[in-house]
Amino acid sequence: MKEINIQSTFYIFETIDELPEDIFLLMQKAKEARTKAYAPYSNFTVGAAILLDNNQVVLGNNQENASYPSGLCAERTAIYYAAANYPNSKILKIAIIAGSLVNDTPQPIPPCGACRQAIAEYEVKQETPIEIYFMGTSGNVLKSNSLKNLLPLIFDKSQL
């Protein structure tokens, strides 16, 4: 038996105000998108803003459904919209803000597993990393230079 070590690197910004201006503005767009989320069952809303290489910003938010599996997360809503409307553009950066409508959520909330897999698909497809910034409703903002920090053993087309 052999052991492997996998290391992930993240950068921590103590507050949203510490972000570079372009990322601060992207996070503000994610915050705005979060206000339009539909989450009557969980009261947990998520907003995502994606910056494309054509300078377009695409927004998404979570959309719940009484048939729970029929809902969709903010990140995938935005990614699929971007792919449908700008199929030749690369995703450069994603900003995500998530949290409860009932309580403050000070810890950074990363994308769920399904969203990580969706982001991985586009990172592999475009052959360039996607910067991911994520936070709760307050507190630290975490930055990952690539989805591979969040999902180091990705499943992609090379295994099919």
C-alpha cells in the first residue's frame, strides 16, 4: 500500500472590503442575485456571479421546488445560463455568497458537490482554471485559484 497526500491552497480575505475592487464588485453582484433566490423550504439562499472572458457577468441564484430534487443551485443556474448564451466564452471567476435567512452565516460556504462537478466540467472543457470566491452572509471570503482545490480527484471525460 502506498500513501498519497493531496494539498489544497486557499486564500483568506478577512472581510469583503479586503477584496480587490473587481472581485468586490463581482461579490456585490452575487449578493444582489441572492436577494432574488427562491428558497421557501430551506430559508437558505445563494447568489452567484460569473465573470466571463468577454467581460459579461452572469448571475444565478438557487431555485427550490416542493419536489426537492427538482430545484437548482445558484452556481449551476449561472454556469448553464453562461454556457447557453455565451458558448464560446471562458469562465474566469465565480463569486458566491450563501447563508440562512434566519441566522447570520459567518463561515464561508463553498459550492455543493453537484456544483463542484459542474464547475469541474467547464474548467476541464476550457483548459484553464476558474477562480472561485465564496463567503457566508458575513465574515471571511475564501479564494481558490482552481476548482481542483475544492475537488482534487475530479471525474471528467478522460475517464469515460
